[in-house]
Amino acid sequence: MKINFYNNSNEKVWKYQRLIKRIFKTINRKDSFNLIFVTEEEIKQINKEYRNIDKVTDVISFAAIDDNDRSDFYSLGDIFICVKRAYSQAEDYGHSAAREFAFLAVHGYLHLCGFDHMTKEDEEVMFKIQDDILNKAGIKR
């Protein structure tokens, strides 16, 4: 798994990049994706432009293709993580910032892979896979 990191925020995120790389080494795929760390202003703009929601969110994913036939496609797409929102949510949920960044990266990745949580059944499937990936990497709640 290859991850291309970009930091559009003024925050130091190198330790989260290392953690995220370690997590995705546990996934045996040859795909790649871009992970972009952004400000609240940038993610709000993206959310408004592409989802017509005028507010800050924690993570947004854009799949490069929409179907599940990715066997001949290398790049899965882009994941945008709002750095300040990740820090805030870590505090709200009572766990480390590292755990929150890991969760958001895996959550975004699963969206790139075609998973969603629009129904209770889909949510259960997606969250089980999410928890399995995080647990395999030693990231506990």
C-alpha cells in the first residue's frame, strides 16, 4: 500500500503519517491513495462544494472510481483529514490524537474501497472491518 501524504495545514503531522503508514502495512494490497491534512477552512470549503454541506467535518473521501472493479486500477482516490477537528474529537472521545488520526484514515480508506454506513447493516459491516484493521495494528480505544 502506497500513501502519498500532503500537509495543507500549519500543524506538524509527521508522527501521524508514520502511524498511518504502519497501519496500512497490515493491509496486503497494491493500491495507493492520497492523504491530505487540511485546515478547518479548507475542509469546510470542500464539504460545501462537493456535498453541499456548509460546515466543518472531520474526514472526506473521494474515490477515483465508483465501482468495485479495482483490479486494474492503482490509485483509490483522496482522503482529506481536518487536523483541528481530529484533535478536538480525540479530546471529546477521551482517547489520544494518534488513535483519532488512525481511525479517520482507516474510515476514509474504507469509503475509498466502496464501504458506507448509510444503513445500520452497512454500518455494522464497515465498522467491524474498521475495528479489525485498527486492532490488528494495535490501535485500541
